Amino acid sequence: MSAPDRSSPLLARFNELALIVAIVIVVAITAALDSNHSYLTQPLTSFRDIARNVALLGIFAVGSAVVIIAGGIDLSSGSVIAFSGTVCATTMLILSPQPTTDVGNVGAVVATCGVAAALLSGFLVGTLHAWLITAVRLPPFIATLATLVGLRSFARALCGYITARKVHGSGNTEINVYADYFTFVREHVWIYGTVCLALAALTWLLLSRTVLGRHIYALGGNEQAARLSGIRTDSVKWFAYCFSAMTAAIAGIFYVADQSVASPVTQGVGYELNAIAAAVVGGCSLQGGIGTLPGIILGVIFLRVVIDSVAKLIKSGSDIYEGMIVGIVVVIAVTFSQLRQNRGSSQQLFPGLLGSIAIPTLASLIGLIVAMTIANVPYLKGSDAWIGLGVAIAVFLLLGAVKVSQLANAK
């Protein structure tokens, strides 16, 4: 097995400190530019909203991070959320005595059965992933991409089938959930936070204090070396993918409680990218073998604070920009990760003609994004074109300077 990188703990601490500073900066900018000044006038409400969203994302982001550290990737988290939530709701609907397509007050036993069925569905999906990857030898990207596409469609069909059988007629594509236990969870944010913190603590103990945790890092660092040193790599992969799917299933249960509905069409759409983004921003390497739990949690907080900031600054239509912002954050995080890993090498960031074309392309794209975003900010509306142009020129000059510096160093 390759020797560990002794600089990685220092880099992890630096990354965590940088995230803390970035979170403070984003909050300060939002507090200053938000026309409603929500962070200042309604601090408790703002904290509750961010805490709820951080907890929901953190629950399944830690599972995705474990897979990434193990050298894999799980693209199915969002679909598993939708699928497990549908399984939970349909199970309660089947056991409910009322002839309706909505889940009312079904009692503790029925609610427990719904939750257990959702967790079981997560375990089975994780096992399916592990089988496809270890026995069928599919690449993790392909195996989880298949379930990303297929599970949501399957959940929608299941929802329609069960509701049609419960009340004869056409099936519904969603099930409303009004059970008292789920309402209680929705109204108490501390439950979200407690479950998220418990999962985070469990994951930290697993990764830093157990033999299995060392095997996960070894698998992600060098799978062949791990196998030759006696590690049962297939079993470690099974655990990693089951853990990821089951944390997504837990999140699916909470999303049903939070939204009072199981909706396989819309629930969890794109959330797999949020989980991967949080892990990567938190310091996980997509090549595997690198990542810390504190960094992952800080990545979750940073991502949710950025998304909340966009919502507060842009107001209506902010969801249009959410995917774009997350995508940009992922690219920037992975880029810095690659630069850290390639430090000291002669590899250039903008080599040759390809780099020369990439620089104005990136500058124009960033300038346009800034202009479109500013056009929706009340304080800056009307000056969007000039600010976007200024940002584009600044980025062009900055990246051009990087290319010139790299050319000078290469001589």
C-alpha cells in the first residue's frame, strides 16, 4: 500500500478553516445586501430555516461522502429519497383502514412499519449497487446512473399502482401524509438536527476509530493494494453503498414529513449533486481515499448558506439559479483539489491553444452569470450589464496572468 500523504491532515485543517471564513463572509454579504435584512430582523426564523435544510442535506451527504472516500460515486441519492419516501407512504396507505389515497392518523404501529419499509428499501438498493459493481463489474457511475433514472420512474409507477388498488380508479402520482407523528417531526426542527448530528458522530467514529474506517480509506487510496493486503474490498464496497442508500432513505422519510407528501415526481430532484458538492467542497477527493467528517459538515453548511443567500438576494425565481450555483461550486472545488494534488508538477492549467480558448470562454460565462444574477437583485438592478462586463474583464485578466505566469515558469 502506498505511503500516506503526511500533508493531508494539514490540508484538511486549512480547508476547514477556509470554509468557516467563507461561511462568515457569505452570511455577512447576505445580511448587508438582502433588502429585507432577514438575518438581522428575523434571526431565529432564518436560523431555523438554515438548520432544517442543513440537517436534511447533511443526513444523506455523509453517506455519499463515505462512498466517495471509498473510491466510488453514488448518483442515485435523489432518486433513493423519492423512492424510499414513496415506499414509506404506500406502506402506511396499504395498512391504513380508511379507503382513501391520503395517509391520515394511522397510529404508531403503522407509522413504524412505513419507516421500517423505507429503511429496508434503502438497504436493498445499496445491496443492488454493490452487486452490480462487485459481481457484474459495472462501473459505479453506470450502476448508480441506472438507479438514478430507474428508481424515480419505478416509485411513480408504484405510487399509481397502490393508490389505484386502494381506491378503484386512476392512480395518483403523489400521496398526502397527515399522520400525527410526521406532523410532530415537521414542527420540531431539533429532531432533524439530532438525527443529523447522530449520523455525523457515528460516521466520524466509523471513519476515524474503526478498522472498517481504515479499510474504507485504503480502498479509496489504492484498491489493488488494499486487496493484496488482505482487505475484503467487495464487503467494504457493500457497506459503503448500503450506508449511502440508507442515509438517503432516512432523508426520504424526513422529506415526506417536512413536505407532508410523498411525491416521486419532484421529491429529491437533483439532490445527488448537492450531496456530492457538499462532500467535494468539504475536502473529499473524487479519486478516493481523502476526506474528513468535519470538512464534510462544513461543506454542507457552506452549500446551504450559499443557496439560502441566492434565495434571499434574488427573491422570486431563485430556484432557477440553484443548480447553476451548485454546479459552479463543484467545478471550483474539484479544480482546487486537483491543483493541490498536482502542486510541484509541470502541468499547466491553461496549456496551448486549448487554454487560450478556455480563458475568454470562462471570462464571458462568468460575466454573463454575474449579470443575470445581479439583474434580480433590487439594489443593483439596472447596472447588471456594466458589472457583468467588468467581472468578465477582471476574470480574463486574472486567468491571462495565470497563463503568462505558467509559461514563464515552464521556461
